[in-house]
Amino acid sequence: MKLSEFAGYGDKMEQLMRSVQAGRIVHALLFEGPRGSGKRTVARLFAQATVCTGREKPCGVCPACKRFLNGTHPDVHVLRPEKKTIGVDDIRALIDALALKSYEGGGHIVLIEQAESMTASAQNALLKTLESPSGDALFFLITDAPGSLLSTIVSRCQRVRFHDLSVEDCAGVLVRRGLAPGRAAQLAGMAQGSVGRALEIDGDGEWQALREKVLGSLEALKGRADVAGAAAPLETDKGAEGDALDIMELWARDLMAVQCGAAPYQSAEAGRLSRCRLDGRALLKGVIRARMQLASNVSWPNALENMYFQLINTPTTDTIGRTGLSWQR
Ligand SMILES: [Zn+2]
């Protein structure tokens, strides 16, 4: 994949790439954004481009690119938490390695993934290196929680912010990765524009089966007499409460969108959404309440049935509050 093909970031990345090629890049870059927004992929492409000796960087075929891609480039240092944290010893070992001249003469490249997992002492040790750069190292810090980094670290970095892509851009990226357009659109909607999440869902048959079960359960809810029957298939899924509620939350947001005439994330499900008689806002409230109940040790079957009873008592409304479809009809 080329940097410029990274939908949603093309302009920003080309601009940064020009600085790389002109040798004007800052000493440290902080790639920050939500999980699955592509920051790690782009940071790696960037790092690869800085070592690439081909014409169009990153070319992917020159010896330097090949060494980068198979993890054997001697001047590329990748740190990621092996257990839960990146400790001060890891940073010290890195600083020692950076004190040596780079093997290929192009400078050192440091990629710190999940940078927020650096302990406070690790961050302090790194700070000294970022403050007084000795030599020619270029740092890429990658994080989805920049708030967990020392402000002194953040202020030494040029920040590159990532956001979730639009569902259309996300689907475009998935198609370029070889998925069929229909499937790509469906996954992009379910992942709300997160490429990483879409790829996770694609490989997670259990999650997809749970989603079908959750939607089937919501669709079975037509009146008071249906509550127990609709809830029953979900009640036995031990440990899946969190995922089930996440699926319901996205469904609720999409119902709200459809009920006020806006585009849903899951546009591939537009028909199913418009046939659903649940009120989006009431479902969202129900999800929030159920999460609070679970946190205070209410059992999952009780929390779920409470939610369903509340839901069937709430008529569907549109944006201006007019009562539209009613459960009792
Ligand atoms: Zn190359």
C-alpha cells in the first residue's frame, strides 16, 4: 500500500512525506487516534519510506524496504509492550543502541507502539533523549491514549492526529485490501469506519453470530408477552453481555439516524433498520441503564428483561418528538 492511497489522509501524508524527502522533518512524531484508525499502518509506511532507497517511497522492493518489512533492518528499532508495559530498562537499551552510528548511514528509526504503555520512569528516560537529540534518530510514537503520556513528551513531538474514517472511505480501504465491495460496505458500517475493527470483525465468526442473535432478539420484541422469549436466547451467553450491549448501542444509534432521516453507519442494513419498530433513543437509554445495572451486580437476564419491558412501553418517535409507530398498534 502507498501512503497516498490511505484514504482520508492522502493530503496530510503527502505533505509530511515531502518534509521527509526534503530532510526537514522534526525529530519526533506522535501518531495518535482511536484504535483501528490506521495510525500504526501509516506510521510504519512512513518509517519504511524514510529508509527506502527506491524512487517512489516506500517502494517495497528495494533491499532496505525488504529488510524493514521482514524486521531485520539494523537501524530500525521497534518497541512494544511485551507484557503490559514498556519499562525503563527497555528505553535504556534503546538509548544505548542509538548512541552507535547507524549501520546504513541513514540514521536510526524508532517506532514505539502503544506508547502509552511506557511507565513513568520509562517516559522520563525517553524525555532526555527527545530533549537533546544525540545524532540522527527519528522517533515515531504511536498511541490511542495520548493523555497517558507526559505532557513534556507530547510537547516534544509533532502531533499527527487520526480519526475514524467515514464509512465510505473505510469500505474503500477494505476493497483495496481485496474484500468484495458489498462485504466491505457491510463491515465498514459495523465497524463505524474503523479499518482495524472491520478486519477484526471479518475474522470473528463468533461475534458475527452474536450480532445476528442480538438483532433477532430485538426484532422478536413486539409486545409484553414477547419479552421473556425475545430475551431468552441472549441470556445464556455468559460473558457476551458487553459485546451484546455494544451491538445494541450501534443499532440504537442507527435507528435514531434512520428515524430522523439521516444516513446510518450500517447503510447495508437500511431496510432492516427501517422495519425495526424500536425507538432508537429508548434503546440507547436502555443500553446505558443495563450497563449501569451490570456494574452494580444486577444479573444479565434481569438487566436485559428490564430493558425490554421499558422498550415495549416506549412508542417510536421521530426527530420532532411526534409519536409515530406505536407498539400497541
Ligand atoms: Zn524501498
